[in-house]
Amino acid sequence: MSSTTSPSPDIHRILQHYWGYEQFRPLQEDIIRAVLAGRDVLALMPTGGGKSLCFQVPTLALEGLCVVVTPLIALMKDQVYQLQQRKIKAYALHSGMSRREIDITLDNCVYGQVRFLYLSPERLQSELVQERIRRMPVRLLAVDEAHCISQWGYDFRPPYLEIGAFRTLLPGVPCLALTATATEVVQHDIIDKLHMDGPLVFQKSFARANLSYSCFEEENKEQRMLQILQKVPGSAIVYVRNRRRTKELAHLLLKHKISASYYHAGLDHAQRNERQDHWIKGRTRVMVATNAFGMGIDKPDVRLVVHMDLPDSLEAYYQEAGRAGRDEQKAYAVALYNSADLAELERHAEHSYPPVKQMREVYQKLANSLQIAVGSGQYASYDFDLGEFQKNFDLPPVDTYYALKRLEQEGFIQLNESFFSPSRLCFTIDHKALYEFQVANRTLDPIIKLLLRAHGGELFSQFVNIKEAQLAHHLHLPEAEVRRQLQQLHQLNVVVYEPRKDKPQVTFLTERHDAARLPLNQVFLDEMRRRELLRIGAVRHYATQHLRCRTMMFQEYFGEVPEKPCGICDCCLEKKRTAAPAQPTQLRDQISALLQQKPLRPEQVVKQMPTVRAQEVFETIREMVDVGMIRVDTSGKLTY
């Protein structure tokens, strides 16, 4: 790829200077050089493949700014923090920011030497954002989690569909779309919806040579989890579906002398930070968590990922399991299930698309609880406690949760798990007006002077993070009094003061509708439900089949042609353990003849051959599947 490009900036020097790496990972350099050549690019790189460097390095090699679209607030805040730690100017627009803070951030991107602006796809629809971005020196548009643009994807988000139109504001600016998981249909959809012009597609194989997949049916999953953790040393993640189970399993592990902690979005910022830090540094061996944990965390030496609950899609499972073995050393991904779990998956699909009437009711009560009038509230964000909302309005928890998720999928609201946003402050008046204010308001002069000593001129051009406790210590005042003074300065329009946030939030993406006229698309919702059932069927098939190499199943699911079995998954290992001399041609012919009549399950084939040992039949079927003579369809039946 690099042979087709003209001489470009020294991207290896940039990599070494800012990140300390001597060389790129596979595909990174090819993607970067394609971007520098001005090409549209679709990059499919598994979890941990280093996607962010693919837009960060070329941006630093160019003069100008990169707009990064991502739906994950925690991830954008983490990447902005990491860039700022490397002395690279980066900002993020996310829910919970005041209009004044958004205004200042956008101005800095127009007039300052800002290199990265992270924002959610919902923000692209704002006239304010669009007007300012026209004036920014944008050289690259990076779209992370690009599969969200496709209705065929597992995490479709309608606001992503607006990115294609947004590109008209950036004529000639190349687009880099990134995702870890996308089937062939989704890939074509990404290219189409993003209006990509002759894009180069880079795809790293979905096969992970170092990662052994296994799936076991277990009635006592906790006991099997303990056995696995005792056999596989090293750092581990145990994923569960709900918060209560994270605590229960962590206590179980501690009881068995296994170092463990638990993590979910309901913990406060300090708890989440401390537990994550202890796990990353190896002070805690096992983290029991909901699936939000691990996103964007750079820990390459995870040896084991255990799923105690089956996820809703193979895309989600592949990403979560892929957090093991990023250092390319041997690692294990194990899913445990029982018959109740399979039934729960089906129930989940049924509950996850509630009736339109129920969605309207939840929308109405949400607007009532937040006191939003019809025609107002667009882009406004509010602290939102789901449990309290359900309790106050006597709503059924599961149905209410899914009604909110569908309202989000339809593009009316955005739900964010709790994330930490420190207290922030910016002066709204110039130096001269501030001096006059200090002279006239002696009681507020000390706190203003302290802020200026700590942060200087930055306070007049951008928001800075502050800590009320530190200000209180230096001023010898109670922290409550410092907060009161900052609020007073805010009310007097001397500063914009944004107290810290650490609660879940809901953002209204449109003006509040009359619930009775809420434009819900029943046909679309029915189609989404049908696709959800198909994805769940694929998960069921993955879990319950024991004939096909699991790595090859992932490759085929994502449209990749597999070359050979991995040799290390549970199915491959079972085949090795029971290896027997090649079965007679006659037996293969008999199986072929049966399957030419109609598809059958393996156990049905065995019943048709009462004079042959069942083990011999199963082994012959495995061999025939591996060489492609027969295949296993999504319902688990063998076809010729």
C-alpha cells in the first residue's frame, strides 16, 4: 500500500515521540499511509488492535484537526485525557455540558491549535456544531464503532445515519471508518451510508491464533468457574449480566482465596477508578463485571475471560472475549450456560421490543418527571436514576428499561451510564471587567485570586478542572462555603461553574413531542425485533454445537473464508482426544446419502445407523464438516 503514496511525514518518529513505540502493529501503518494519501478507508480491527492510533498518528502528521465521532462517552473522555497527558490538544463534546462550555470548546477548535475534537453522532445534528465545524481546519473525519450506522448491525443508532450528510460540510476531507466487528452486509452498509468514495478496506483476520474458545453446558456454573480459574493462572475478567451478580460472584471468589473485586456503572467514580487501577496493576487478579467494563482499557496480559451469561449477539461476545490475550500470548475465552440461560435469551428478545403504547407511556412519564414542556428540551441533559423513575411512576422494571432503549434506538433520547465529570470553571468576562468586579466585591476577591494563581490565563479562554476541596484548604474555608461562592460567581455571570457529575444521564435529542403523536416506526421496530431473534439464534447455535471449530465459526459469521481449524478450541481439542483411524469410505457415503434426502441433526444421523457405534458416526461427521463435504446450518442441522 505504501508504494502508491508520495513521501509522507515520518510517522515512525511521531509514534515513538508520543507513544514510545518503535513499530506499528499489523495493518496500522498501511491504514495510516492510506489516510495520508487522502483515501477513504474502512478498517476492521479486532478489539485491542490499536484502532485509535490509525487516526491519531496521521492527524499529527498533518496540519489541522481530526473530528472523531464515537457513541461512547467514557471512551472519548479517556482518549482525550490520554492525548492531553501527551501534550496534544484535544477536546470532547458530550451530554451534560452547558451551552456556554460547548461554545467555548468549539471556538477553541476554530481559533486554537486543537488537534482532536471528539463528539457523539447526536451532536453532529446541532446547527451550532455544524456552523463552527465549517470554519475549523478539519483534515480527517474518523468514525469509530462504524457498525452503528447499519440497520443490519447489532448496535444500530439512527444518528449515525446523519454522518453521510454531515460529510458535505467537509468537502475533500477523507473519512476513516473503524469497527471491530462487521459482517459483510454491514461492511457494504457502512461504505454506502458514509458516502465513501472508492474506499480501501483493511481487514485483520478474525482468527486469533493465541485465543482458545470454549463453551460448556453446566448446571453449576459457579463451581466450573472456580475450577477454570484454578487451572488458568493470571489476570481474568468474569462477565455477568446484572450488577447484583458482580458483587455475589466477587464475594464467592474471595471466599475461595481468589483475589477479586467487582465493577459496574452504579459505583461512584472513586470506587470505579480504584478498582480498575488495582486490576490493571495486578493487585486484584479477577474483575467480576458487567459488559461495560474493559472498553478502551489497555491491559494486554489478560489470560482468561469467562462469560457466566450468554450475550445477545456474537458480535458482542467476540468483542468481550477478545479482551483476553492482547499480548499475543496464550489466553482463554470460556462461555458457561445451562438450559435456563437459553430460555432467558429467548425471553430477552420478546421483552426487548415492547408495544408502541407502552413506549408512548414511558416517554410521557419521562418528560413529566423531568418537567419538559412540549416543543422544548432538545439536547438538554438531566441526571436520571432509572430505579427511582420506575418506583415513582410504578412502572415494571424490565419493560421500562427496554422501552427507554427502543426510544434511544429511534433517536428520541440518549441514555448514558454514570460517568465522572469533574467540576469545571471558566471566566465569562475579560481581565479589566474582572478587576473592577474584584474591587467592588471584596468577599469574593480571595477565591478569584486563588483561581488565577492556580490556572492563569487559561480561565479566560477555556474551561479548566477544579477541586473544591483544594480551594477550601488554601482558603481555610469549609468546602460548602467554597461551593456557595462559586455558585454566587456563576449567578453574577462572572464565571460559568459546572459542579462535578457522577450520575447516569438522559439527553433529549429532539424537542419534546406530544407522546400521543410520537412518530414511532412500527415497521422498523418489528424488523429490528426479527433481526434480534436471528442474532440470538446465532448465539444459541454457537453455544450448543460441538462439531465445528469455534474460530472458524466466527470467521464465517463475519464473512471471512477460514483456512483451517484453530486446533485449540474445545471442539478441536475434543476431536484430537477422540482421534481414531479414518472411517471407511462406506460410512461417509452412507451419511452423504442420508443428508441428500433432507437435513438432519447429528443425533438423528446416529439413529439412522443403529449398527455403527455412535462415536464413529460423530467422528466421521466432524471430519466431513472440517473438509467441507457437509455443513452445519444455523438451526444445528447437517446439510449436504
